[in-house]
Amino acid sequence: MTFAMLLRRLGALVVTVLLVSVATFLAMRLVPGDPARMIAGPEAPAEVVEAIRRDWGLDDPLHIQLGRFLVGLATGDFGDSYRTRGPVWDEVKTRLMPTFLLSVTGLGLALTFGIAAGVLAAIRRGTVLDTGLSVVSTLGISLPVFWVGILLMMFFAARLRWFPSSGWGSWQHLVLPAFSLGVGFFASISRMTRSSMLEVLQDDYVRTARAKGVPRVKVLLKHALRNALLPIVTIAGLEFGRLLGGAVITESVFAWPGMGTLMVNSVKFRDYPTVQACVILLAICIAVSTFLSDLLNLYVDPRLRRG
Amino acid sequence: MAVFLRRFRRHTSGMVGFAIVLLICLAVLAAPVLTRGADPLAVDLANSAQRPSAQFPLGTDEMGRDLLTRVIAGAPISLSIAVVGVLLAMIPGVWIGLLAGFYEGRIGGWLMRSIDALVAFPRILLAMVIISIAGTGISQLMFAVGLSSIPIFARVMFVTVQSVRHRDFVQAAAALGARDRWILWRHILPNAFAPILVQASLGIATSLQIAAGLSFLGLGPPPPSPEWGAIIDGGRTLIRQQPMVIIAPGLAIAMTVLGFNLLGDGLRDTLDPRLKR
């Protein structure tokens, strides 16, 4: 992958985010009810609704409204919330950091344990350990994330009192949400690592390295794992979206003040502008993570740099 | 078919999945017998949050309703949301994938590129956007779960069409002057049967998780409904007094999801060994 290819990827991602924005804008037109009425509130007199319609340009043709919306987005203006009546951005901006912290920690935990488990399963192929790990990962994929969260809360917060059960403030608050978020992701990473490692371990250079007497650990980590990492990095980047989806639910379990809790509340209130802002921001996060995984692959595998 | 059955019977985890799914279907059919006609919605505040006892095998929930009855009564609800959702997704998904894959060109390429972007986007968020437009309720939830899984079906179909459309038997049919519709119907669609069936089974599993998650967030059927995720949501305050309200429906979700996941994996390994991972 050369520089030009990377640029093309970046361009495609920008287009994706743009498409998501336009789609959410158009979807908003499907919301039953009059947006001017939603902004004014149910008791407002008809003149007020009319005034809002005029002031906000809601009677302009669709393409002009769309243009205004996109220009707004470019300058960080996501419109006004139906619930608070204030700019959506004011509410969203404090929520970015918690969600980022939670998902990155969850991802880190899942990658650390997942890769370790996958490597172990691959080198002990066919043993009880391998079977046990595969059972654990199959279970991990099947457990609903919110349920894992409540169970962890039940055991480690309510019974053992090791960690606070909910809220935000210290690193202890992060432990339970991050682990519950990591479980499902751990499962897919460890599966992927196992099959990727098994493939690589059969390659000639691994046999050569062993034959010339390179220490076993070094063969595993330097020769095998580094090559096995490529598909894992790609999958991790692609699946980051699923992780963010899980974060939305996990946040609600632990009253974590991120985008997820904001989004759930906004969906309940039918506060569409806020939902829209969350969706667009999450789409940007997903696009960035795919791009980062491309970059990371370039770093891990110098062969790709030559294109 | 006989070959497939023989292979599937030897596939241990696939058979386990099949057994679980069968068991759950039986439980759904036998629900009235299992609950002995008890009402899953009958409120009895005098008996709220009871621990398991002879009278209430799993105890009661926050409103004094019998938990076992509710979990059993929830099975048809949770299952039907997932199954209807998958059926809703399958038909448009298969068509989009089929047409985009067969008529490549500019439009097909663009269509597939947007589908790819949607596949990377978390399904639960798509479903939430749909709910914020359509509102909450059981049919809205089915609709949201269904619409949000169209992209994955389109993707599976697209990949399948791409893999067969340049094969000899398709080329031969085209050379013989077969019309597009005939080729699609007789030569391409049958080849997609296996991957779509596999995706249907795996799709029911993820749809169940997503539907339960949305109900748990209060975006599913309204309160008295014994949908599994909704029961757990109701039991959130009972973590100490009656943890069964959380454990039992959660186990039910996990078992069902596990069953469909194992069944799907087993079908993939045996229906089409080329797809084996």
C-alpha cells in the first residue's frame, strides 16, 4: 500500500462519513410530525411555530436545507436539541472523552487477553487448554454484553465491593465497564489469533528459524506472531464499530456519562438532532479506526509499503 | 442431502446447537403446559422480589410476578422478534446482493460500497436510529432489527454471486442464450442457498442479542411484556434481593444465542466445506 493508496482510502472514508450524514439528514424527514412543532414544544401557539419555521429555514427547499446542514457540520454545528433547546454540540462534547476512554480500554483488554489466549491455543493445539479456550470464546460471543455487565456488577461491586457499581470519576470506575465490553471482543480476537497463528506456524520460515536453533519463544513472538498479526489488526479495525455498539449498551448499564447514555436517552425522547449528531460522530470514529488499522498494518508489515 | 446429514451428524458442536434450538422450539410450543396456565402478567405486590421457593421455582420479580412463567412466556416473544427480523432482512438483502453482484458496473459497485460502509457500522446503532424515527414497541423493534440486518445479507449474497458468476456453468448458460432471469433463478440462486441459510442461523443469534439489548435499554416492547431483555431491565434494582430476575432471563438469552451460533457454524462447516474456517 503506497502513499497514494492511503490517500485514496482516506478519501473513501470521508465519502462514507458524508454519506452517513446525508442519510441521517434524509431519514430525519421521515420522522412523523412537524420539526418546527418539535422545536417549539407541544403547547406553543401556532404563530410561534410559524416563526420558528421561518427563522430556521424549515420551509426552504430540501437541497438548500441539506446544504446548510452540511456546512453546519463542517463547522461543528450539529443543530439544536429538541430536549434542551440548546446546541447539540454543547451536550455531545463532554461525552466524547468517556466513550473514547471506555472503548479504547475495552479494546486494549480484549487485544491483550485475546492475542495471548489465541497464541496459547495455537501452540497447544488439540489439548484440553485449546478446547477449553474455544469453549470460552464461543460462550463469550453468545453472552449479551449488558448481562455480563450486570453480572460483574453483582459480583464485584455489590458483593465483594472491590469496584464502584456505576458512575465516573476514578480508574476504579472504569474497570467493570471495560471488562464487560471486552468479553465479546476478546472472543473474536482469540479465535482469529488462533487460526492465523496456526496458518503461520506451518510456514517455511518458521521451520527454518526452528531448525537453525532460534529459541522457541523468539520464533513464536518474532517470526510467527508478527506475521499472524496482520489479519488481526485488520479485523480489530473493522470490528471496532461493533465494539462501539457494545459501548452504547455498556454505558447504560454502568451509568457511564458517554455518548451511549446520551444516545439512548435521546432516542427515548425522540430528540432526533442529538441522535443524528451521535451517529455521525460514531461514524467518524469508525472511519478513523479503519484508517488507523491500515496504518498499523503498514507499520507491522514493511512489504505493504512497497505496494 | 444424505451426505450433508451424515456429515452434520458427526459435527459435535453443530449437533449441540441443533439440540439447543430444538429444545427451545419445543419449549415455545409447550409454553402453555409448562406454565400450567399461569398468567405471566399477574401482579402480586405482596409477593414481590421473592427468592426461589416451592411456590415460585425461580422466585418472583419486582412486581411479584412468577419469574419462571415470565421467562417461558418470553421465549416466543424474543424468538419471534429475531426470526421475523431475519425474514424481513433476508428478502431485500438477497435481492440487493443478487442484483448488485450480477449487474456489476457502476451502480452495482456503488451499491456494494455503501453496503460495505453499513456493514462496518454497528447494527445496534442502525436499529436505534430506526427506533428514534419509528418509536418504541414490539413491531417497531422487529422492523428495526430487520432493517438493520439487510446489509449483512446483501453482503453475503453479493460475495456468493461474485464467486459463481464467472464459473463455466453460468457462462455456458449465457452462451446458450439463457435470459438473465433464468440464469439468476436457476444457476445463481441455488448456489447461494447454503451461505444464506448459515447467515440466517447466525443472524437469528445476533438479532436476538440486539433485540434483547434494545429492550433492556427500554427501547423495546413496553413494561409488562416478558421479553427477556425487558425482564432484566425490570430486575436491575433487585441485584441484592433477587438476583434470579437477572440471571434466569440472561441465561435464556445466552443459551438461545449459543444454540443458533453453534447451529450456524455447524451448517457452514458441513453444507459447504469450502467455507470452512
